[in-house]
Amino acid sequence: MTRIVRFHEYGDPEVLRIEDIDVPAPAADEVQIAVRAIGLNRAEVMFRRGAYLYDAAFPSMLGYEAAGTVKALGSNVTGFAEGDAVSVIPTLDMARWGTYGEVINIPARHVVRHPANLSFEQAAASWMQYVTAWGALIEQAKLTADDFVIVSAASSSVGIAAFQVARSVGATVIATTRTSAKAAALGNAGAHHVIATAEEDLTARVMDITDGKGARVVFDPIGGPAIAQLTECMAVGGILFEYGALSPDEGPFPQFAVLGKSLTLKGYLYTEIVTDDAILDRAKTFINAGLQSGALDPLISRTFPFHQIQEATTFLESNEQIGKIVVTL
């Protein structure tokens, strides 16, 4: 029997239960992993609350990220050996391939041998954030050293990852946060400029920073009314990536800014990267190289032991963290 986190109904963190179940042998195309660390994500909160891209079938597993050692291999899997240190790139279905457990089965294409310089905690904190940021900023926006990029909700793990990905190609990072309470920490984490949107004029500050040109790229998980304000900060021909919906409200379509500046507003999902083998291979190469060199350095806010999974996800929902929350086994 293996300890696995499941939930039997939608709700608050209290619906999460640690249960003993039999984990089957890996399917032909799967790798079985003895988990050492789990990275938490806001997508898992949305899934647990019934507000995600797909529904749970109860009792449901959950979780997108983990790191550990290879325990067993499916009959068709090559390129791995028992005992290898590996980490998980988010799959397409956390209900089927959940990572909150002591032993998990994951499709081999979503398993990667991470650089030896990483701890299991760092490895579990890497792939969702860096795949998401790389896919938008590098693969699609083709970010360069001449660009300014606005990163909103900047204290999230994906926000911090975006700083590092952007800086790795020489771009200038403008981070936004609601108040100045996190400004110093965001600067230390790699933002060139930090704007507290509740205390400063966002558009005026961005235009001052960019000498009136605006930012070519915006990377935003909030949505809602803030989109209109962000478009006012953008350069002609710019692109705004909307990769989340943290705002419960819909905002007006900013037609004058979109038309006047020839802007692109793009809904963006990490699945655009992980469903394409060639793109996924490029992501693995870029991210592993960055992790090995130190250009990409996962920032861990806090770790929790496995039996405190409810407390860990409660802390995730508090918005107090800067960086990633990791659960250890």
C-alpha cells in the first residue's frame, strides 16, 4: 500500500485526504517514480475547487509536479534506468497522473533526468514554471535583449521564473505587484523594475522606464479589468499573454488600444508546449541548460512535510509566498 492524496468532493483544503491505496505497475509507456518532493501549483487549487479546465472523477488524485527516483519502467520505455533521479513535466490530466503521492506513474515523455546539481526540492519546483514562461516568452514571443516585458502577479512561482527566462536572453523585466510590501524581494529575485499598482500610476511608470515606447510583451495570469490598463502600457505590435484567470471579473475589451497599436491578446496554456514533441524537446533543452548553468534557479518559498498537505495548500492560497511551495517525503 502507498500513501496517496485524494479528494472525494470539491472544496477547501480540508477535502484533501492521505489514503493508502495499491499503485499498479506502470503501463507500457509509463515510468514509476518513488517521490521525494512535490511542487504545488495554483492550477491544483482550481481543480480541487471545481473551477479548472476539466472535471474530477471522484475519488480523484491531483498534482502536476514531482521529483524522485525511478522505481520501475513500462515495457516500452527506453532512456531511463531504475534509480535515475528524475522530475515530472506537467501532464495533460492530473486526475489520471496525479503527483501527490509516495509512488506515482507518469508517461515517459513527461519525465526528465534533471541536472545533478539540483536537489529533489529544486527539481520539483522547476518544470511547470519554466515550461510556462519559456513557451510564451521564448518560443512564441521570441523575446530578445531589446525587449521590455511586464510580468504581473510577479511574486508567483511562474512570475519569478519569467524574470529568469527573460534575463537569460537579456530582456528588461518590469514586475507588477499590488503594494510595495514585496518590492524589495522581487528586485532581489531578478526584476529590473517593480511597480506597486495600488500605489503608483502603472502606465506612467512603464512609459518612463521604456522612454515612451511601452513594453512589447506582457505576461499576465490575472485577466479581468486589468487587461485594459496593461494594453495602455504596451508598445506598437506588442503581444499580451493571458495564462490565467485569477480575477473573478470580466473586463471590457480594450478596442482602441488593440486597434491603435496593432496588439495581439493571446490566451496561452502550457498544453501548447507539452502536446508537441518538437516544442517540448526544445523546452527540455533550454530549461535543463539553464538549470545546469544557474541561469534558471528555482526559488522555494517554503517546504512542508507530506502529512501537512492541507497546511501547504492553505499557505499557497494565502498569497504570502514569493516563489514555489514544495512538499517533501
